[in-house]
Amino acid sequence: MPLNDQGAVYGNIYAYKMYTRPTAKRLFGSYSFRKRSGPKHHENVQKMLEILALNGTLTTWGMAKTHLAGDLSGIRSKEKDYRRLLVGRQARGKHTLGLLDVGLVVKDGKSYAKGPADQYRLSLHGILYCLDILDFTDKEIDVMASKYSHVLPWVFGKWEFLKENLGKGVYRLRNLAGGLFMDNMQTTKITNFPVYEILTYLNIKYQDYFEMIEEKYLADQISCWFYTVLLVPSRIKGKTSAIQAKQWKKIINNDKNLKKWYYDFVNEAIEFYQTRLSRIKKIQSLS
């Protein structure tokens, strides 16, 4: 498959769950280097992803400088390492996948500070992988949200507003990163809100984008998931607690643009199910 102008190809959130996440865990680690030691390659990749998560868009030289300022020989060596991690490498006739191949990192324009050089940042899949694996603190997630507010505008772009209203609930994005609540039927048992129905429609809407999706559409899909799953009860310290409908409505109603955007999606879901219901009723005419 040809690469796009971001130098990478990635699919919808179902593709993240079924392909990107397991592939990245196999190649780059299924646990954080912070928790316990593992293969050096995993640690190097994760440290590079951490740099991009907490600093935003950088050239490979800029990545190397974050921890080696003033050490020119060290920067040059580390830059070469980062280039290999990005594009993979060829050894014994076999290509080892890099971060661009898997879709965790994308190109993001060029820097002309010292001649033209490609810049890189996390993709949305890369953001989810970092949330799932790198064991970030809440404060580190806050930093990443500020660096990537333009990439995920309906969530990271409203992060401080959401924190004020949700508190710890804002970090539920970790659930998606872990592959939870995609279209789980168990949600029909744990909430009276039509979470299952909305998430099922969300997957149907983007089902043709498993292999490739534009970043804007993926950001919309992730954001729709986020605001819908806020209605799923969470278990905190042994007690079941739910974000009350009143609190959820406050979030939606206090931002007119957010309200219009989300309810445009809800109206699409309603129209979809009304059409499906009319088709189901036609079965009666066959008897």
C-alpha cells in the first residue's frame, strides 16, 4: 500500500484494536520500560515515543537534543538511531518494521532551521499506544494533550474544560487505548443509556476505513467514542459510580460547537436505526 503524505498508513479504531495495538506490542513492547527491563529495542522505541508525546513535533535532530544538549557527537549518534527506528532496517534480506510502517508516528511537515529536514509526531494510533503502554502519569497525559490539541481537537483541544467538569473521568481515553468498550454488548447491562447502540453505529459508520483513514475522520471517531463512553459507569474503589446525566449534559450544553458536532452524529445514528427498523418490519409481510 502506498504511503500518504504523512509517510504512514493507518486505519480506524477497530484497526487499532485488531492490528496496530497487537503489532506494536509484539514489536515494541507490551509493558513500559519504566516498570521492568526488557529488550533494548523496546526501551529505545518507547523512549523515542515518550519524547514525541511530551514535546510534540520534532525532527530527529530535535529528538536527540532533548537529552543530549551540547553533546554533538552523542546527538549525531542518537539521531541515526532514531532514523532507523522510524523507517526500520534491512537485515539478511528481511525488512524490520519501523514506527512509520506500523503507523505510530507520522511525518508533520519540514523544518528549515538547518536546511530542510522532515518533522515527526505521534499519529492518533501512536497516542493510543502511548496511553496504553507507557505508564504515563495524569500530568504527563495533560502535557501530551496540550501538544496534540490540534490532532484531537474535540477531546485534547478541550482538555482543561473537560478536566474541570470530569476530574479523573477525563482519563477514560485509556480505556480505548486498551481496546475496551468498542461495541461490547455488556454495556447493555451496565447502563440504561444507548451506549451499545451508538458505539455499534460508530463502528458501522467507519467500517470501510479499516485499512486507511484520514486523520480528521479518525479523530472524529475517537472523539465520538469518548463522549459516548462517558455514560458508562466506572468502578472506583469497589463502588460503582456513573457520570450523572446532569454532569454529561453540562459538558455538552456548555459548548455550543461541541453540542452541535456530537448531536449531528447522534442524529445520524437515529436515522440509521430508523431505516433498519423499517427493514426489519418488512419481515412481517413475508408471513
